[in-house]
Amino acid sequence: MKILFNAQSDDSEYNADCDYAVLDMTPALWKQVHRRAEVGRHALQADGDLYELCFWGGTADFYSGLLIEACQEAVATAVEGSEEEKSAAAWAWLAQFDDPGYALLPSGVDLEKFQPERTECDQMIVRCTSSRGEPAFEIAWTATAKHTDIQVTTRDLPLSALDTFVRDNSPSTQEMRQGAVGVYQIPEVFEEE
């Protein structure tokens, strides 16, 4: 499963064509995300001022704005109807994507047609947020565009949203089951590697 993210730069004038990011959410990466969130949970218990932890590995690929055009085209192509209906579907998809800043990569998008931007110092960020006094975690990915000092970062993805993507879009439609990493339950399809 591939997740598409909006990305932003720490330079208001230039983002080195790292407009969007795609993350290939494999079972191994899903488990790694949850293990790292569990590390965050333990660190937060030790020090309540924890904001974020940064980890090497488990990184996203960053792409230029051409990717979003391909996404809209793939959505429009999947719609049977008039050109007006296809265009409306593409714009509706974009509006739904822009609000949270992440969505599943539409089927029909051929990433092989796009060259990821070259980056270095790629990291996964685990951010701690609070929800009614209970710790909650969001994940983001960051990198430095190659041969620049420009840092690009994806939108934050709440773990609950990630788990919903996995549950609703994996080949198995079974509910999440016990066999957890920490307090998180692993969907059956993601248990086998």
C-alpha cells in the first residue's frame, strides 16, 4: 500500500521540487512504526515533556508536483461518465487529499514514470500528541534535498489514520486481532512477512 503526502519545505521560496512524498507501507514498516511509537510511549512516561523522536530508516520518497497531476488523471480515468464528471471527481479527490494532507496513492498511478527527487539525511519522526490525557502519536518523514540545506517534511499522519488505511485497504478484511507489538494490534495481513 502506498500513501501520498503533501510536503513542505523550511524555505518559503524553494522546496527543491519535493512537493509530495510517497511512502510504501509494507508490513515490516508498519511494525517498525508501531515499535517506534512504543519507544515514544515509554520515553513519554519517563519525561512528560517529550515532543518528538527522530529515527533513521523507514523513509519516504519525495516527488515534484507532476505526481499530483498524475493522481488526478488516474482518478478521472477511473470514473465512467462525461468529461465534466471525470473532472469533478479529480477535483473532489484533490480537495479530500489537501485537507489532511495525506491519502492512499490512487490506483492507476504509475510511479515508474516519475523519478524521485534525490535526498539525504532521511528520517522518520514520531511526534507525541495528547488526546484527552492519553498519549497519541503522529508520524512524519523528513529529508534534506540533495546538495542543498533545504529540509522537506511530510504532513503528520496520526497512527489511528495509518491503522485505518491498513485495516480498510489490505487484502484481508478481518478486523485487527491480538498479537500486538506493544499496545497496537497487527492486522492479519501484516503479520506474515
